[in-house]
Amino acid sequence: MEAMQTDTTVMSVKDWAITLFITSLPLIGLIMLFVWAFSSGNNINKTNFAKGALLLYLIFIGLAIVFFMIFGAMIAGLAGSM
């Protein structure tokens, strides 16, 4: 049984610039983060970056939901008292 090879080469500045450019594209960037995070054969640095970025997306979405729930309830309460 052959062990799976992990790409541990150092990513160049050009590689990082391309990676950041792709992730800045609205829908394509999110899709590519999932591809880089969960498919095999990618550079381990890019895989870890994608997993970290997805974790931050999840945290920010959770915070946004809490924010809108709190302030939505405040606005609804103020509108109801008028």
C-alpha cells in the first residue's frame, strides 16, 4: 500500500498572489476554498489556508446572525411601542 504524497513545497509570492486573487472573487473564491480545503493532492500550506479562511467565514456568519437577531429585536420592539 503506497502512502499518499503530501506537497510540502514552499509557495512562492506569485502562488500566494494568485491564491488571494482567486479567493477575492465573490462566488468562485468560496467554491475554490472548499476545493482546496477538502480535496487531496493540494499544497499543505494552501489546504491549511483554505481551512482557516472557511473557519473565519463560519465565525463571521455566526456573529452576523447574532447581531441581526439582537438589533432586529430591538428595532421591532421600538416599532411596536410607537
